[in-house]
Amino acid sequence: MEKICIILAIVVYLVVLLYLGFKYSRKNLSVSDYYLGGRKLGPYVTAMSAEASDMSSWLLLGLPGVAYASGICDAFWTALGLGIGTYLNWLLCARRLRHYTEITGSVTVPDFFENRFKDESHILMAVSAIVIVIFFIPYTGSGFAACGKLFSSLFGIDYFVAMIISAIIIVTYTAAGGFLAASTTDFIQSVVMSVALICVVCFGVKCCGSPAAISDYSNSLDGYMSITSMFSDSGAVAYGPITVISTMAWGLGYFGMPHILLRFMAIEDPKKIKLSRRIGTVWVFIAMSVAIIIGVIARCMSHVGVLGGGSDNFLADPETAVIEIANLLSTHGVIPALLAGVIMAGILACTMSTCDSQLLAASSSISENILVSVLGVKVDEKKKMIIARITLVIISIIGMVIAKDPASSVFKIVSFAWAGFGGAFGPVMLLALFWKRTNAPGAIAGMISGGVMIFVWKFLVRPMGGALDIYELLPAFIVSLVFTVVVSLLTKEPDKDIIREFDRVDSLCKG
């Protein structure tokens, strides 16, 4: 009976997603509608879809797992960096990017880079589109893998079959409804995530006895509740300043995330961005804080013997903490089982909300930017829509191939892709929006150097350990920033038309 209730909750959730996909398919009359929703997003959908597409399954699996295994320190600094990055991205990029892309008629991030610098050679668009493809296809595959692992562990079916089914559902509503469907479903998914977080916390506290009991146990573990050291079985391990800076560097990734930047470009009224910023930032800080608390609660549940088999038998995989709590909740009756289904749907929502946005961004880079703009393929709007959907399906198939191995590390892929976008696009985006002296050669140099440094630092430098064991996003961001500035200064100044356009955007943002 419990399984039936869980399945029922998830099926209802998936049916709603598919319904929205087909509903919005009738509103996609052009490529601009398909990839940007005709710039018609309201402030609430903009805010919550941006943050839902950002969090991915990391919110309900990764972050609680880190807190469960090693205490709050690593999770705290990661969440703080991401929270600050979220706020600064809304504050610095949202309004300027919205005005700039409307003035230049840009519907994708590569479009913006080319139109911002009037690059008639299309080199900048090609480079930025290739960066998106390189990092988004495996990122999408990691999302399919996460869905497959959830369904496989929940229903005991073959991982590959579970992954294929979940991928087909995501592809169906995204290919049909485009950006409006993805954004609206992301809004719904953020609500489902929030309900899931609340259910897990309330049930976990009940199992542990009281908040005081959780606090007493957590504080009894050396270093577990510290933000300057990490907990381990052999005692507290110091968390130094370099590690803090490296961990908080996750926040730099926001400035280069295409699927988040697209939400800024799509809001209907730029004056409502301030409201969206407040909603999105508050939700992110609360959601990540609750996710960390869930990890602490789950650790206490293991200690009291209700999760993982007793005080000496903790979870073998800390990242399954929320899944295990949901399974435990489902044994307490019909209503709790339905709530457990909502929690499972919340985990699914985390993954799907990121996956659909990544598919659209990668699809637009190939169909709109590479085929149409760079290679000059001449097609009308109707054929463009067909190409867009076919491209999305092809990318999905490649993602499924990448995700076919159940042993693949979802979160290592996510971490690497996040660094790739932050290092290649982040500095270029900030300078393009705020420094009028930036030019096309500088932007190209910044993208290439930042993208290359991700691979160099990840696979050659970081393995050396010690002071060099820094998250690759930070050195790549710095290198990209330096290259963009230096090459821009050493090459020709931007034309007067580019300067006038920059000044026009600047005046709109100050007005």
C-alpha cells in the first residue's frame, strides 16, 4: 500500500509536467518564443524557476549528504558562497542583461556575446556555443543518471530502464513546450522541493524526540557543528582559510550559468527584477539552510536507531539520507505515504528542473547559434522550430549514453560543469555588462583561457595536493578575467556604435 501511495504521488506530478508541456506547445510561434518565452515571464516564475533550475538534485541529495557525513562546516561554506553568488548575480547581471538582450534582439547567451561586441566573424558565437555544448551535454547526462538512480532504488527496477523512462518524460515536455513549459514546471518544482524539505524536517524531529535532543547529540561530536573544522571518525579536521575561499568560490559560477541567465533575459518587466531578486535569494538561503539541517537530523536519526540500523550502523551512502527518511515515513500510514511520495517527487523535481533548462540551452547553441548563425543554414521559422526540437532530442540521446553507467559520479560531473561555465563565461559576462572597453578579441581570449584552465587545473595541477588543492573554478575565473582585460587593452577599442549602445543600456539601468 505504501508503494502504491508513493507511485500515485509521483505519477500525478509527472502527468502535470507533461500536461504543461503540451499546453505551452501551442504558444511557441517562433524560435524566440521557444527559447525565451517571448520575454513574458512574471516576477515570481522568473525568481523560482531560476533558483529551481540552479539547485538540481544537489539540494536534496548532495548537501544533506555532506552535512550527514562530515558536519556542517563544508556544507555551510558551500551554501554561503552559493547564496552570496545568487544575490550578486541578480543584483549585477539581471537588469543589465535584460535591457541589453532586448536592445540587441538576443535570445541566447551566445547571441548576446556576438551582438554585444558586433562580431561579424561569428568566432565569439561559435566559441561560446561550443563551451555550452562541451559542459552541458555531460551535465544533462548527470541529471538523467540521478533520475535513474532514484527510480531504480525506489522501485527496484533496472537502472538503465529507469533512466530511459525519466529522460523520455523530461524530453517530452521540454521539446513540446520549450522555455515557457520549462520555466512554469520549474516554478511548480520549486514548490514541490519546499514541501519536501518541510516534510523531512518535521518527521525527522519527531523521530529524534525533540530539537534539543538533536542539538545535544550533534554538539557531542567533535567538530560536527563547527564552521572551522570538519568532523571525522578520528576527530576534528581543521578547515583552513584557503579551503574556505576555494569552497565559497562556487558562488562565482552563477555569472556564467546560461540556464540561469536566460531567466533574466525572459522577464516581462525589468522593473520587477528587484522583486524577483528578493524572492529568489530568500528562497535559496532558506532551502540550503534546511537541507543542511536535514543532514544533521538524519545523523541523529541514525544515532537513535531509526535510520541506518542503529548507533554503530550509519548510512553507507549519506546522499541517500532523504530517500531513506521518505521510505521510513511511508510505513506510518496512507497520509504519511503520500507525503513520502511528495518527498520523492521533490528529489525528482530538483533534477528535472535543472535538466530541462540545460537541454534548452544546449539545443539553442547547436540549432540556433551554430547551424543558423555560424554555418549560415537558411530556414524559415517553422523549420527552425523543427530543427530546435530535433536537436534537443539528439542531445538527450547523447546524454542518455553518457548516463548509461550507474556507477558514474553525478556530483563530480555537476561540479566540473559548474566550474566550466563559471570560468569560461563568468568574467566575460561581468566585463561585457560593466566595462565599455571590453572588445571581441578580449572576450574570445577570456572564454578560451578560462575553459582551458578548468581542464588544466582539474587534471594536472589540483592532483598535486597541498595549497594547490583548490576548486578549479577559482583559478579559471581569475585567468579568464586577466586575459579578457589584458587582450582588450592590447587590441583595438570598441567602435562608437558599441559604446553608444553600452551607454544607452547604462542609462536605462540607472533610470
